[in-house]
Amino acid sequence: MNVLRSLILITPLLLLNGCASFSLFGGSKVEPVVIQTKAVERTPLNIKQQSPLKPQQIKWVVITPENAEQVWAKMKEENKDLVLFGLSDDGYEQLSINMAEIRSFIDKQRLIIIKYKEYYEPPKESSSSPTTK
């Protein structure tokens, strides 16, 4: 019965000690893990600055019931194709809102690109700071 109790008490101790208990019996010594950190220079982004957009000029013609005949006659005179793309005043307002949202989205994306460039390529420290001798 004493042997059984001794085994019951020794077994958990051996399990808790794990592989470290083998070094007591001439096993290999476990070396501690050494963690070394090394600063790595960021790779510079190769992003070319884009030139601003230069949209082509668009000539809008407002057609109302009062001037429709004059506009059609003028287009025939200038040998233009007689095509009508129509928007209601609500449709034009929605078109304006969409264009404003597109501009806002482009501005946000441009800012993200600028921030990435600043992160990856921080400004160089100037060497013009005064030094004492």
C-alpha cells in the first residue's frame, strides 16, 4: 500500500517536471531560447505622382418646350446627330451628388496613398541642426 501511495505522489511530480527531470539523470541540458530582433529598413514605395485630370470641355444644351424647335434646327444646321439625352431636374441633382461622391472618394484614396508613402518613406532628418563643439 505504501508503494502505491508513493507512486501516486511521484507520478504527478514527474509529469509536472516534464523533460527537465531527465537532465537530472544525465540527459542533455535544455538551452534557453534567445530572441533577437533586427530592424529591417522599409522598402520605398515606387509610386509616381499622377498629374491632375484635365477633363474635356462639355457643352450642355438645356432644352425646354419653348426652345426645342430652335435647338433641333441649330443642330441640323451644324450637321450634328440629332440625339437627346434627357435628365429631369431631380436626375441632374442626383448626377451632381454622384459626381461629388466620386470626387470625395478620389480625395480619400489620394490621402491614403500619401499616408502610405509617408509611412514607408519618412522624411530625412536635416543635417543643418546646430551642433556644439
